[in-house]
Amino acid sequence: MNAQMKAPPKSPVFSTFGCRLNAYETEAMKALAVEAGLGDAVVVNTCAVTAEAVKKARREIRRLARENPGAPVIVTGCAAQTEPETFAAMPEVSHVLGNAEKMRPKSWRGLAPDLIGQSEPVQVDDIMSVTETAGHLIDGFGTRARAYVQVQNGCDHRCTFCIIPYGRGNSRSVPAGVVVDQINRLAGRGYNEVVLTGVDLTSWGADLPGAPRLGDLVRRILRLTDVARLRISSIDSIEVDETLMEAIATEPRLMPHLHLSLQHGDDLILKRMKRRHLRDDAIAFCEEARRLRPGMTFGADLIAGFPTESEAAFENSLKIVEECGLTWLHVFPFSPREGTHAARMPQLPGPVIRERAARLRAAGEAAERAYLDTQVGRTHSVLMESPDMGRTEHFAKVAFGTAQSTGTIVTAKITGAGDGTLRV
């Protein structure tokens, strides 16, 4: 009897690079690939943010092809969208799917084992022609602690260092009703925290009827769902609307932590980046948010060694860590991306870029230590990501000596801090 039982279907091998949005889309693609019968496939979801990201994807493709001989290798994601010929030329790669194509069931059905030899090896359309977000919905991913919900895709801005708009297309939003329905499903399945994610989150709504703002979406979610904690991923502080600021001030279920897309702390460099804010704008935003929500914490993206960056300009980035009261930094050593304006600007020597990135990371580590030290003796609500690790409302890690239930929110008094973690 057992010998006649069907073996469970094989699962395709996925490798994902880049942002949370890519990770979200990988989860949706897993279901599409399984439904198409692609259990033997290898799928690499690439990132295009730097030239190094593309190199890493190429290395990963070669490694996975060696480890999975005979398996079809399908490459997708932002790098596949911006330079499909790079991957199509690799002997290991059987098919290349663009960012729009990768979310369409039809694309995956065309790669089914009985059809894969008949389908076009490169399926990459003009991403700028895409006017809607994909209709896929998933029930969260990663741990049972939190779920990520894509509410926006694409970007209308053209920062001089960024290739992503050419990989993701123009900004487009998921309607609020669709977002609310999905979050209600997730809350019903036991998720206590939902993170709103997108490429340019603060542009949400501009393409929808009535042009609602991100704050309108946040207030609607909190009014119409029972999710315990709502978190916002990376935002452009200059585009934050008044309703979102009101929500920060008055909504306890909106978590008091924001990750800011700052990129630099010097006005001239910000202008050369074609950013939409100046350093004083960033400082004023952080001060106002903290006035409305005392204890608010901030993370930030900062680029070190942007073309033409002088030592004085770099010092302004160092100073903005303290002036904005940043707690967690994502530091990116500048890497010229072919196809961007910044790649044609006068470049700094590699050792200078690396040395400045190291100094910026050190400043971030010092800021993190200082903040964590202030939390000793305080009590926090902690969302458990695993039996022995969770995060506070302010996104600080907390280590537990005794096991807790993953996904639950527990009240804990902080007794110590060190190595980037609070202890109970």
C-alpha cells in the first residue's frame, strides 16, 4: 500500500537577493511554480541595486546549476529586467522572466516540463508600460511572527545613483480595500504584526481615484482590522503626509519605528543625488516625529563615497547620525551602476569609499549601543520571532533565557544590553 502512495511533489529551489519586496514576491512565485509543475526548477530572483549585486547573482546561478545538474534555471527580478541579455548569455540559464512576467501564472505555466522547450527563453517586456500591481496575495512569509504586505510597486523618481525604476517601472498602488482584506486574512491566521512594504511607500495612492495618501491607508487599516501591530517599512520622510503624522501621534498599534531613505547628510551631495530633501528637512522630520511620539526610533539608509563627496561632505553624513538621532544604519559603500547618471560622475578611489563606509558603520554601532543602554530597566512589549528572540515596538532585538511561543507578544523587563541585543 505504501509503495503505491504518491511521493509529495518536489519543491523548486529558490534563491533571493535584495529587498523585502523581492522576498515577498519569491513567496508568491513559489506557489506559481509549484502549480505549474516546476518542482525540479532552480529560480534566482535577482537584485539590480549595485553592480556587485549582479555579480553575486551570476555566481549564485553557477553554484546552483552545479548543485542541481539537469534542472532548468530560471532567472528573474530587477537585474533580469534591466539587463536580460547578461543572464540569457549564461549557458546555465534556460529562461529569463521580467518583473511583470514573474508574477503572472501564464508565464509559469508556459515553463511547465511539457512546454518549456516551446516557450521563449527571454520574456521581458517594457516595465514602464505596466500600470497595475500584480494581483497576487500571500499569507505572509518567514516566521509566524510577522507578515509583509506589498501595497506599492515601482518609483516615479529618478535618483542619479538608482537603477531600480528601470527594473520596477513607475509607481503603482494596491487599492486600500484589497490591502485591508489581506490584513484581515493574516490577522485571522494568527499574525500579530504586519509590515507594509513597497519600493517607494510614501508615493502610495497617487495613482488611485482621489489620490489618497499613505496616512489614509494606515488609518483605514487600523480602523477596519484587528491586527495587533502595524509597521511601516522604508519611507521618504519629505513625502510623509499630515494624516500619517497624526497616526504616529495617536495610534498605539502603529509601531514607533521608521526606516528613512536619507542616503546622505550633505546638501550638495543630496542635490547631486537628485534627492527631494535637504539635511535640515530630515532633522526637522525626526524632531517632529519624536515630539508627536516620544521615544520614536529611526533607522536609515546612507551611502558612503558618492561621486565628488569631499571629506567635509562626508562629515555631514557622520553628523546627521546624531542630529537625527538615528539608531540603526544600513550603510552602502557607493558602487557605480551602469546606466545611471552617478556612474558617469567623477568617482572616488575604492579605498576612500571603503574607509568612509567603515567610519559610518562605526558611528551607527555606537548610536545603537547608546540607545540599547538606555533601555535597561524598562519594560517592553516584545513580538517573539523565535522561542528565544523577539523585537520591541521600537524594533530592538531582545534575547530570552526561557522559551516563549513564536508569534506571541510578551511583556518583558529589560535587564541588560550588549552585542546589539537587549536581554531579559
